[in-house]
Amino acid sequence: MKNILFGVRSTVAAALVFGLSHAAFGATDLTVYTAVEAEDLKKYAARFNEDHPDIKINWVRDSTGIVTAKLLAEKENPRADVIWGLAATSLLLMKGEGMLHAYAPSGLDGLDSKFRDKSDPPTWTGMDAWVAAICVNTVESEKHNLPTPSSWKDLTKPVYKGHVAMPNPNSSGTGFLDVSSWLQIFGEDGGWAFMDALHENIGHYTHSGSKPCKQAARGEVAIGVSFAFRGAKSKASGAPLEVIIPSEGIGWDMEATAIVNGTKKLDAAKTLVDWSITEKANKMYNEGYAVIGIQRLAKPVEHFPDNIPQAMIDNDFEWAASNRKRLLAEWQKRYDSKSEPKS
Amino acid sequence: MATTAVQVGKGSGVLKSKSSSDDRVMRLFILVIGGYLVIALALPLYAMFSKSVFNSDGSFVGLSNYFSYFQTPALVYSIKNSLFVGIITTLITVTIAFILAYGFTRSRMRGKPLFKTIAMIPILVPSLLPGIALIYLFGRQGVINWALFGNEIYGPIGIIISEVFFTLPHALIIIITGLSIADARLYEAATALRASRIRIFFTVTLPGVRYGLISAAFVVFTLAVTDFGAPKVIGGDFNVLATDIYKQVIGQQNFEMGAVVSVVLLIPAALAFFVDRLVQKKQVALLSARAVALEPKPDRRFDNIMLTYAIIVSIFILGILGMCQFAALFKFFPYNLSLGLTNYQFDLMDGGGWNSYFNSIEMASYTAIFGTIIVFYGAYLVEKGKGFGVIRGAVQFLAMLPMAVPGMVLGLAYIFFFNAPSNPLNVLYHTMAILVISTITHFYTVSHLTATTALKQMDAQFESVAASLKQPFYRTFLRVTVPVCTPAILDISIYLFVNAMTTVSAVVFLYSPHTTLASVAVLNMDDAGDIAPAAAMGMMIFYTAAGVKVLHYLLSRGIESRTQAWRISVAN
């Protein structure tokens, strides 16, 4: 038994040595964790390689919740070198755990002040903002005689009963973004009162943030609380959708970039993070997102409502991150326990 | 067996030394297999139990995680919901399966092989697939959603229909076996006593099959309670334990609470398993060597009723499958129903694209090859090995344990164990190897039982004769045991392959970007709302599993005609 164990260990050691020497001779491989939409990943890597062909990106892509869980699970033994394209609120969690390497990338001054960690040097820098929005299926609305909502409060009117879907904040980053923004817009008591009323109209809660909009696109619900990017994409693919920016203002979060503490490839990681805030990168983000880190470069994006930058609330990310546990528990207590079988 | 060896040993000194060097090799191998099970099963489970009594900072908190679990109403409702789904599914599935099995064994209806094949289809698809089909059938835009009379498919109704679809073949296999061992002499006696058909049913048929029914009920219950796919896809806001684990770990990164829910989920599964083992032991005593096989007599009316019933069940199964295939081909349901292959552009979706599909085939092949070797050899050592009784008993126990461990629990346990920085095995984390190991372990028990059953049928004298001819045990193993057991070995490999293609629960925590799997891609695409591509990928899994199954059928017929001829001559 001891011999077998020794055998395993020496194989492991051999594999490690081989792996390291391999890395030293070839191009640098960077393991990059991301929640960027799957369809955009190849483009991102290709554009980066136009300027830095010697660094190969190995993507680890999953939804925000899963990538965050993975990173936290691997806290003691990180596998990622860089995080490129994950919610800032998730990165703040990791910052709190001391998992991020503080680094001021060159060109930091060009970024909008919202789009960077407040610490100096920052632990993360922003890429683009994804904003909450309401996806309304025009065909279904007509069928059920639903007026088009123009504000969050509209969604609590009895006429919408059973026609609204929203993401469960306990499993979706977008869901949490909604909840934390409502509490900031309406104040803590007003926010919960709003959600109490909204809960009466909710047909079902989903696990993912893009699902309500995709369900609205197929007419599975009439109205999906989701984010604008998803609505614009579904509209582009032919869904009878209207993307609404509610008048009270919208919550938002940004996709952001950070270096993982303890990476053995710090130089390559810095190169990538430097590139991630260049004008070229920002123009690339602008192909899908209306609001980007260097906003003066931004051009309007098709199917996106044009009043987004004005509607974005002054989101307090630190507050959201530090109150996350409490808010999620409160939400679960209020709305999740009502999900028992209706007998 | 042991006494034979001892007597032979006494007779000749040479033989004794020969068999003891054999023994040493055998003991080494059994330690290897035992070591595998300890690393792949016992230690990860231990890691999970210990995680449930620590807090996120890593300090020991005793049972306080459990207290806070039971003080959270939302989480405790899930226990009730899981039991509710489990019990209703069990009642429905066992009833449907029993009537179908009754038709297969007690009537002379036409088309039995065809209907049996159709009834086995659900084994070849991931449990997410029926949920997806139900959304297309009964969702808000569903093609026949009037059939629900305004009820919502999202929730217990959808979960239960999906689970019935998913568990039906498992119940059917067990109940057919139970009904097949009926003794024709009892029926003759009953008929001679002029008992009515109904009376015979209640006094002969039902008591005869009762252990099969109990066993089927426990298997269905365990599957329904621990399944993750159906509630994830169609559960809506109806929380069950399996989705709670996912939400705790993936949504809230609360690994400690995930471990607590895992332990809670382990309880009903383990309980059902051990009760079933007790019942199984009793059944063996019931079989009589002098039983005469029952040949059903033709009865036009009864045969037609059974045929109609089989057709209805087949429509249910094929309807769900067909709906999925159409869902995959519609360009934009329900607004553009023209057909096309746009939903097969997996590279534009979540879930890893076409790579996932090929990864799944690779993973399933490795699982089938290595799993069959490990399982069969392990069963051989437990069954035919000499001495070392305690270790062999321990291996036997570990081999039975995976049946009681839900996949979600195993997957989570693997994260805790294999990603610990102090564990030298953590190089396995994020590799294909860990997916293969977890899948072999997850499906170990049924494979092990198949191997054990085949090995038990072999006369123990093969080994003693071989020993007296001074043949080393491995020669007997390769020249006699393996060829004789070829059908069982093929069965094990196909079982492992198909399950590796369709499984979601354990691997959902373990895949990496380079090892995304088709079944997980179905889950992730559905999660992102891309339900049509999810259906398309699910059908790819089905076609692959079905293709391999057909290949297996042809192959096993060819091999059987060559290696199993002796069985026919024995029967004659």
C-alpha cells in the first residue's frame, strides 16, 4: 500500500515537472475564468491575440454564480490566473477573502471612475455594465390585454398577476442585482414592500438571469425581469420583444477584470489586464454593451434603449457585497418558503 | 470452497505453496480494489460529513449548521416536497410498470419485443429531457396545454410526470423478473380448484411478486427523491432537496449548508437501500428448484386489453421523445415553426459546444472500459478469493454503498476531498480522470451485482480443478471465468457507458472547461433559457446511447453464439 502511494506521488511529481518545463518553452498559457457570453469568447481571445500572440488564453466559462462558486471553492488552491468578465460584486467578495492581486494597469486614468475598485492600487477594473431591464413580449401582452409597463411600480398592478418572471437572487447574479437596486431606489422598507407586492404577480422565479427574458421571447411568460443585453440579443434573433428601462432607474453591475493572488504567471496576467482596459478592448465591449469603461468611446448599440446611461442608479457595490448574506436570507424567508405545494 | 482448498492443500505440499503464492497476489489485488473504493468513496464521504460540522472559517461548530438548517422554513419544506414527489411517483410508476409487466409475462399479446424495447428508452436519455418535452407539451405555449385544465406544469405535476418517465424502465425490469419466476404448478393447482381469475391474481400472483414490488418501489423512490434533472428543468418554485444542494453551493457558495442538505438527502436514500437489501435476502429463500415455468394461455380479450395498454404507455414515451426532437428542429418556437438546424449550433451557446458532446463520448468510453475492468475484477476477488475474509467483506460493503449515495452528494464530496490542497490527489481535480472515477463509483453497485450474479453461476470446482492442475489463478480467470461471463461483462460495460452519457448529478460539480459534458450542457443551456438547443443536445445523447445499445446487441449475439454454446447444451 505504501509503495502504491509512493508510486502515485512520483507520477504526480513527474507530471508537474513535465508540465512546468512545457510551459517554460512554449507560449504562456493563461487560465482565465469568465462569465462572458459563450458566443463572444472566441472573439475576445482573437482580438487579444492580435496584439499578444505569445499568450494563449484557456477559457473557463460558466454563469456568474457558478464561476463565483468555483473561485471560492478553490480559494486554498487557486486554478485561475486571471478573471476577465465577472460581476464586480463577485470580485468584491473575493477581494474580501484576499484572493485578488492588487495591480494598477497602465491606462487606469482613462477609465470612468465608476469602473474601478476604490482601493489604491485597485484589485479590479471594469469592462462594461450590464443593466437591469424588463423584457415584454408584445404578442402575449396583446393576447392577455396587458398594458406596456413603464416603471417597476407598474409591475405590481393586479393586471399582471401571474405574468411576470424574475430570477431568484439566491441563484442568479442578476436577481441579486435587482433586489439590491430596489432596496437602494425605494429605501430598505419601501424596497421590501415593493417586492411583497411584486411577489403577488410573479408567475415563477428562475435560477438564471437571462432565462426570464428568453422565456418572454418564446412567450412562455409575458414579462421577464432580466437584463438589457439579453433582451437586445433576443430581439435581434426575431423575438417579438420590447426592452423597457423602468422610469425609477435601473440596477446594474459591471463585468470586471482581476488578477488572482498567487498566480505563477504574473507578467502575462498583467499584460492581459493592461490590454483589457485599452481603447481597442473597450470598442470590442461596445459591440454588445451600450455602457463601457471608457464611455466617451461608446456608440449606440442596436436594439438597446438609448436612455440607459442616465437611468443607471448610483449603485453602492460595497454596500451590496457586505449586505449580500443578510439580504439573501431575508428574501428567502419572505418569498422562497411560499413555494410549498399548493394542496 | 475454502474447505476444498484446505483439503487439497493437505494432500500435497507442492500445491500448498503454489496456492499460497497465488493467494498473495490475490490479496495484493484485493487491497488495490479496496484502496480504490476507499479513495473514491469512503474518504470523500468522510470529507463531506466533516464539512457539515465546520463553519466557513474552518472551525468546528458541532451540529450548529444542522440547527440553522432546521430553523430555515424554506429549506425544511424541501424535505416535505421531496418525500411528496418520491411517494406519488412511486405509487404511479409501480402501478403502471406492474400492469405492463403483467401483460408481458401473463398474456400472449403481440409485439412484446417491440413494446419492451420502447419501454426501455427512458434509460437512454438524461432525466432533464422529459422536463424539456413537458414544457413544449404543457407550458404556456404548449401544444396540448389544455390537457392540464389550467394547472401549471411547472412544479410538482411536471416533476412527477418526468420522474415517472425516468423511473419506469427501472421498475419494469425488476417487476418482470419478479413475475417471471412464477411457478406454473401453483396456477395449475388454483385452476384445478376452480379459483376465479381475480382470486388467482390476489392469492397467487400478487404474493409471488411482492418482493419484486417492494424492491421496485424502493428503487423508484430513491431515484425520484435524489434526481436533480427534472426538478431543475420543470420544478419552477417547487424546491426539493436535490435542487437545494445546487442552490446552496452554486447560488450562495454556502458549502457547509450544501453539505448539511447532502446529509439530509442521504438519509431517505440510505434507508430505502437498506430496507431493500433486507427484503432481497428474504426473496432468495422463496425460490424453489422444482418450479415449472409458466406459459400464458391465449385469451383474445385479455391479450387485446394488454396490447392496448402497452400502446398507450408507448405513446407516452414516444410522445415525449418525439416532442423533444421537434423542439430541437423548430427555428423559433412558437413564432416560427419552420424546421432547421439552427439549434444545433452548440458552439454559440452555453455549455461548451460540440466539444461537450465529444467529451461525453470520451468520458463514457473510459468509464465503460476501466469501470468494467475494476468492477468485474473486484467482484471476482470478492467472490472467488480465499481467506482475507474481513477485507473481502469490507470491499463487498463498499461496493454496495454507492447505491445509497445520491449523485449530488458524491459530486460535492469529491470537491471537498479532491480539491483539498493537502491532498496529493488534487492533481486529479478538473481532469477527465475525476469525471471517470466519480461516474464509475456512482454506478458501481449495479455493475458489481451483475458481475457477482454471473460469477455465482459458475461452479466453484473450476478453481479447484485448475488449482489441482497447478494452474495459476489468473490463467483460470482469463481462460475460463472471463469467456463464461462475457455476457455479464458486456452488460456492465454498456450499463456504464449509457449512464455516463446521461448522468448529470455527480459530474455537475466536477466538470472543467476542458471537460464539459453533453448532459451538463443540456442543463446549462436550459438554465440560460436556450431550451431548444438543450433539447437538441439531449436528443444527440439519446441517439448515441441508442446506437451503442444496438451495437452491443449485435455484438453480444455474435459473441454469445461462440462462447455461450455450452449453456444450450446444458439446458438440453
